[in-house]
Amino acid sequence: MKSTLKPVLAMETLNVSKKVMVQNAQGLHARPADLFVKTANRYSSSIEVTKGSETVDGKSILNILTLAAEQGTELEIHAIGDDANEALAALTELFEQGFE
Amino acid sequence: MKFSDFVCQDAIRAELSADDKESVIRELVSALVESGRVAESDHEDIVKAIIKREELGSTGIGRGVAVPHTKHPSVERLVGTVGISHDGVDFDSLDGEKVQLLFLLISPPDRPGDHLRALENISRQLRDEMFCKFLKQSKSCADISQLLEEADNNQFVS
């Protein structure tokens, strides 16, 4: 009898992270935080942002704003999921462009 | 930073009467003028600056909360106030919900750090659902003051 089962893809959950620097003079205020969260929510991967010992949900603006990340602050973005590489690249680019 | 560092007690409004975005911003700036924190002559300029900032993207950050704000050279330190709209105001919020709770901030142009720390405090406290709920249910300025004081004393943040 012929099997109707589809082959199971070897789904590998990606787990990537990168350090970024807050470059814009005003820091991660409401507008950049909004842009970050909107970008993060375009991806299915879970996103976390760490400042020092504090790690918050990168898809929640209330959480991002609690970081009070000023210019010069180093943050680590952590993406876990199938599109983690794409998410990390898009989020990192926001920092590199100073949220312009 | 604590609420008591930037919220002007006598500019708190427990029952905002305005029912649209511009009017509610105007009402809160008026409260700051009446409390003597903002000069009457700067009123219109500040309202316009806050509305211009809203046009760049709503400060309605979800959970029925908005943080309309601007930088303005007329203030020497960060000043802010809190207002409750029991019916809610359409604020083009990020989550599409009406806004009941408003924190309005005016900061000196050269102090981006203070503005960030005020946003930090507001967002940190509002992550607590009970605090958010109690604040929206407040019926008087005294109730609001008491909740802010309790939050400052870490009664809500776990």
C-alpha cells in the first residue's frame, strides 16, 4: 500500500543573536520603539532584546520602552524561529540606519 | 525616574471632557497652564507641536494608553500630567483601541535622557494590569495621585 504521508521536513529552529548600538541622539524613544516592534511583528520568530541584565519581549512596545536605551547603549537582539535570520537582519538594519 | 518627578499634581484630570484627539491634548495642556507649569502664551505652540508629533505616528501605545509629548524650549525641566477619559478617545492607537489613559509630557530639547526615563517609568508601571485597570477606574484626582504614589513606592511592580 502506498503511503500518503508527506515527507517530514527536517525543520530546524534557528536561534541567532547580534549586538547593536543605539546610534540616534534621542535614544530608543517612542517612535523608534514603535518601528522596532512593528518590524519584529512581521516575523514569526520570537524576538527578545537584552540591555545588561534585563531581557524583554521585542514585540511589545511597553516592554521595549522600559529599556530606556539612550544613545550609546549596547543591546543584544535575540531571534528564535524559522525566519530568525531575516528578522535579525531587518532589526539590526534599523539600528545601523539610526531609525531614520 | 518616578511619577512624582514629572507629574504635576494640580494638573491631573480625572474626568477629561474632550472627545477627540486634538481636543483632549488641548485640555491636558490647558491643565498645565492652569497649574502654572506652562505659560499661557506657549499654550497654542505646545498643542501644535504635540499634534505634529502625533502625525509622525500615534503615541497610543496600546492597552488604552497614550503618551502624547513634545520637546519645547519653554520648559526648564520635564513636566507632565495624567488624564482619564472614561468614554475613551479615538487616538489612532497602534492596536486600534480607544484611549482612556493619557500621560502628556513636555521636555526641554536638550534632555532626551529624562524623556526616555519618563517613558520607561510609564511603560514599566503600565505592564502591570492591575495598576492600569485601577488608574482607568479612578474617579478623582486624589485617587490618581494615590495610585501614582503607590506605584512610585513599588506597590505594583513585581
